[in-house]
Amino acid sequence: MSRFEHLICPVCHQKLLKTGQTLICSSRHSFDIASKGYANLLLSQYKNSKDPGDNKEMAKARKRFLDKGYYEPLARGLCKVFTQILAVKEKESLLLDAGCGDGYYTNFLQRSFAENNYPCSVMGMDISKEAIRLAAGRNKEITFLVASLFKLPFETSRADLILNAFAPACDGEFVRALKKNGNLVTVIPGKRHLFELKSILYDEPYENDEKEPDLPSFQGLDQVRIKSTIYLDSHEDLADLLAMTPYSYRTPREGIERLNQLDCLEIAIEFIIGIHSPK
């Protein structure tokens, strides 16, 4: 599959075709492909702020943290799940990472598919332009787009696989974009995920509720739980972890001050991978 295939115009929903460094539809709406190789298909009316999603500091903090391999157990778990699904598919597949952030998992998956000769093209979308800029620098084989998950600029029934990890979910758009025999894979935090960090930040730390996203058009097929322990040995890594979580803006000042006094911390990580199919 060629890059930028199966995309639709976010204005009129006609098919987009690549002409030089531009994506253009039959109604002559056009979108430039940036020098880094991504396209911005997010219309201003679908932005909830001037710069929606992760800002520059958050995106860079996330990339620094993930690039050190702290969440590699999840990346490897996702590779195992997707390769098991791909093993029974006969034709070339397409994976859409809906809410890809800085592209850490997107890149990990694409390289794993290539190394194991699985014919699967990969696309990544996120509402954060800053995150997509970083993602596009990871891997030129992946098509990255700035787009809203609630208005996917993607043709109907074209994706074989959709990944939705730690991002908002849109049941209607996911079931529209996915083939009838496709699979949606979700990732949510397990109940003890980052509990030691929360024990520093809050006087009364809480376990996560493990509530899956609302997906009435899908049926759950299986779950895989990933558990491990990571050791952060620098204040910089602790600060980056905080910056990439919702706790960065939900924590009282006293909790931030307690964390700032630490230079190391052992933390449990726990993820739940959910495998779903359209009903």
C-alpha cells in the first residue's frame, strides 16, 4: 500500500490523492505534506483549543521517557497481540494507530512487522501537532497525520486493525473505519499502574478502576494483562513521567514538592490490552 492511501478530505469527505507534496480532493481542497513527511488534516472547527492535545513540553517529555524503554513491556505485549492476529490474515493489512502520540508504539510495531515479514502497513493519527512532528521523525515508513479521532479522515471499512492506547475512544468512527472482520485493540492502565508515584503525589492514593472505553458497537474477545516494575534513577525521568500523565495538572502543590525531593523511585506498571471485534 502506498503512503497516504485511503484518506478522505476532512471538509467534503471525498477521496484524497497525493500530487507532489500535496493531498488534494476532487473538490480542490488541498493539504500540504510537511517537510517531515506528515500531513495536517485537522480543521480549526474541530480544535478544542489553539493547540489541542499534548503541547511541546508534554510531547517532548513523553518521548524522552518512552525512548528510555520504561514501557517496553507494553510495546512487546502489543507486538505479540498484533502478530497473533496477523498470522491468520492472508492479505496485506493496514493498522491505524488512533491517538498515536509521539509514535513510540507505532514505530515499535512497524519495525517488528518488517523484521518478521508481516505485510502490514501502519498509519498514526493524533490531534497534537507537536506529538506528530516528533512521531514523523521516528520512521519514514509510517504515514503520520494530525487529525481528530472523532472525525477520522479515513475511508470507510479500510482498516484491518485499529490501536487505541491511552487515548479517547470514538465508537462510531472506529466501527466505520474498521473492516467487518477487523480488530480494535485498546490499552488502559491496570489498577496498580504507577501506584507508587501516586503515593508520593497524594495523601490518599487510589487504584485505577480498569474501566474500558465505551464501545457499544464492539464485542470483547480477550484481554492481556502486562505487569512489570521500573526503576527511575533520576529526577529528570521522574519529572518526565509526571509531565506525560494527567497527574501533572491534578496534583496539589505539596505532592509536587514531595516528588521534587526524590532522585529515584521504584514504580509498578500495569496495562490491560483489550482485543475487540465489531458486533
